[in-house]
Amino acid sequence: MAPVVSARNCSSKSDEALRIPIGRSDAIPSAVTGLPIRYAAPEPLSELLSRCAGQRPTDVPELESSIATWLLPLASYRLSAGVIDAKLATTLGQVAIGQAAYRSPQAVLEAARSVHPLATSLRQENVFTGAATASQARHVYPPYEALTELVDDLGRVLASPPTDVSPFVVAAVTGMYCSCVHPFIDGNGRWARLMTVQAGAAAGSPGEGVAAAVFLATFSAELAGQVWPDAFMAGLDPYLRLAGAFRTSLSSVLECDRSKHVFSHVARAIRGASRSPRDGDRALLCVLTQNCIEVATLRNALGVSERRANALADEIRSEFVGTPFSIANDGPAVMSGLWNVAVQAKDQTIGRLT
């Protein structure tokens, strides 16, 4: 396992605003034990983003939509289970290609229900991690009484995101905020990634939203275990440095192994065979969420003949020859190669910051 990237690795010469703690910790006596429970609640998202005015942590070109679409399996990868969450990938993709949007307080709750059956409403109990009781826990999430206002502020930001913050930073900070608010009994991680992609799209770049969601998935253990809790003392600076370094590394890896060229070509081929751009996007999303290049999938998604679908499948497979990606018609196609891209980007990121 890669070493944890700490605040000491990431933080240096940051703007003063980014060193302000991201929230507060209030001690409230436990109704059960009488011992103090220290609830950690982030500041409203609008306040956190106001501290990021002018922040552009990467100088790499914006991630194209055709490239970002191919990264959706990574953004929806459940590392603990070792599988792609196809339902989440589909929902992320619908947001990324503009076929769905969640940009109001009510829509934010609908988004949670779309990715997890237990995320039907805001939790009515307090939750914590790291111990058997809240008074001994390493981290206690905001009290449930505070959730409505915190989630409402998220909806307001998504409806009108700041224009003086780069889309990647808007998305990355939104993902962190959602994870720290933790408003549901379950499904919080999946919901946070969906809101991350939505934040990028709302800020004008779905691709940067996907890149930020891939970052959340790739560094999930380090973020939850150390980086996010540290931010309640160290501010946004360490987190944004880590996120920005990963974004730079991801772009570098994609450039080096021909992935960007391949993904762009395949996306054009699928869209070119469709009756409309909307149908082409839907077909590409179907291929990605099923993680295979299957003739029947292409035929049904595009509404083309079996002959045309066979020719398209052969064209796609030939494009991947000589790349790390294994294309098949009966099983995982690109996930193994994509995960190698993520691992390389993660290793490069740690190398940049240590």
C-alpha cells in the first residue's frame, strides 16, 4: 500500500485563507454516557469556496469530455468490493454528458436516492468512526440537526457556482464537503462522487468533475483516514495540493500511454455510428458501464444492424492494440488498464509531494 500523504508533505507557502480550519469541533455531552462528544462540522460550502478565489492548482489542459467519459469506471470503482458500481457509473455519466442534473437542495436529495437505496432522507441519528462509542470515536460527523442547512447550502452552490474558482477546485472541494457532512445512513461516498461530478458540470467542466471524482476514488483510504480530518486543523491547503498534484499526474499518465488518443478515436467512432450526438453519448455510456465491447450492446444502443455493430466492435478492438487495455466481448474490457493508469498517477503524485 502506498504511504499516506500527510499535511506536512502537502502544505507550504499557501494563501492564508486556505490555512483556515475548514470547520469547527463542538463538544456536546453524550445523552448515554455524559462524556463530551466532539462533533466536527464543516463551514458552509459557499464559505469554503470563497477561500479558493483564483485557485488554479494545475496548469494542465482541461480534460476533454471524451476522455473524461472513459474515466467514469474509475470514478465509480468501489475499491473495498473490487468492482465497478455500474449504477453509479451510469448516473455519473448522465450528469457528465448533460442528460441529468442535480442543482437544487431537493435535487441533491434525489441524487442520493438514485445511487443508494438507504439514502432516502437525511439521517436522524449521529454517526462516527474509529470506536465503539461516539465519546471515544476518532471522528464524529455533524449532528443531524445541522444537516438540513448544510445540504441546502450545497444545493445553492450547485445552482450558482462561483465564477472565480476553477472547475476542478469547485469539484474537489465539493467532494470533500459532502464527505465531511456525511448526511445519510449509507451511500455517502457514492453520493459525494456524484455531487463532485455535478459540481464540475455546474462550474462549466464535467471533465474536471470526473477527474476530481477519480481522485476521491483513488485516494479514498488516505483522504478518509487522514487528509480530511487534518483539514479541520490545517485548512484546505494540504487537500488542494494533493488533489492538484494528482490532476497533473493523471494528465501526464494519459498522455504517455496513448490513452487520450485511443479514447478520443473510439468515442468519435461510436458517436459517428449513431443517429444523433445524444444517442452516441448514450451508447458510449452503455459500453462503459457494462465494461465490455459487445456487439449486442452496440446494436441495441445505436439501433444499427448486426453487420454494422460487428464492424464497429472490430474497429474499437483494433484501436486498443498495443495499449495496456484488454478489449473483450464477454467480460471486463478496460478496467484493468484504467486501474493501472490510476495507480501510476497516484504513485507519481506521492513522488511529487514527498
